[in-house]
Amino acid sequence: MVNWDDLAVRLNKASDSFERAIKAFESLTKTYDELIDYCKKIQESK
């Protein structure tokens, strides 16, 4: 049986990991958008 303190610690660790994953995904999405914009600019300049 898991006590409440252990459960709270596990939940905190999980939410920290989840937040890091979201931040990584957001920065990846931003980089992807910048790459698309860059490609569009190259095509427009031709």
C-alpha cells in the first residue's frame, strides 16, 4: 500500500517531467514554424 507522502512525491515528479516535455514540444514546434517561414521566404525570392 502506498502512503500519501509517497504518492505526492510521485505526482510531483510526474508533473515536472510532463512540464519539461511540454516545453520541449513547444520549442520544437517553434523551430518547425521558423523553418517553414524560412523555406517560404526562399521560394518567394526565386
